[in-house]
Amino acid sequence: MLAAAAFVPLLICTTILMHVASATGRPLADPVLAAIDARMGFDWLWFLSVTNNQLVAPVLIFAYHALGPQVPFVLLLNIATNRNDRSLQFIAMLAVSSVLAGAIMTLVPAEGAYAYFKPTAEQFNHFTARAGMWHHETLMALRSGEPFDLIMTRSNGLVTFPSYHTTLGI
């Protein structure tokens, strides 16, 4: 039960941390990140073209958005099976991954591949209409110092590098 009591405050603190970490004046690192990708042989626009079809895109959308329900599910599953040790480990892992992602995104701010490469709507028409851009307006407001409303129930993830999904997975 201790883990459940820590979960909501952790989510609130993590959301605030990501917003504070995003409010940096450091130059965006997207050109450097894209150059590193290119040197490694990864072409994001090609990847988008290969995955933008009616079979692959829905699978990727589901996998990406499944993280939201998976986090509380894992916590509730561990609580239901009386695995308090696992629940506390999970909460600790969420906290550590949030701090690491927040620190890295402050040092290496990025707006994301969709904002950097600017694909046309046709190039990602099998993904959601705001694919990869749901965070962009808030991110740019934070970076410019513009006022914005932080409504916890409507906040979107801001982490583009390192991917919070990847950080959490590791």
C-alpha cells in the first residue's frame, strides 16, 4: 500500500519536473541527433514511410499509447499479488527513470522528429493527426517563457530525447 500512496505524488512531481526541465534556453539538439542517426544508418523519413501503412501504424500507435495504462496496471498487479517489494522497486524505477530523463532532456533539449523533419500530413496519414506533435505547443511555450496552464489531467509527455518510453523500458 505504501507504493500506491507514493504513486500519485510521484506522477505529479514527474510532470512538474518534465515541465521545468523543458524550460531551458539551450539550443535544440535535433540537428545533432539527426546527424548521429544518419551516421548510424538510420533514416527517420524512410522509417516513417515504411511504418505509415494501415497494418503497421495501428500496431505502433497501440504499443506507444499502451505505456499509460501499463504503469498503473503493473503497480496494481503487484499490490494485488501482495508483492510490496516489487511495488516499491517499480516506484523507485519510475522515480530514477524520471530524474534521468529530466536531466538528459535539460542538457540535450529536442523538439522531436516530426517537428524537425516536418513531414507532410500525407506522410503520416495512418498515424494520429497530431502524431509526434501533441507536446510541441507546450514545449515551445516553456522554452520561450510564455505563460501556460499546467493541468495535470490534460498534460502531455514532453520528453523527446531520451525517449521516456525507452528510458522506462531499459
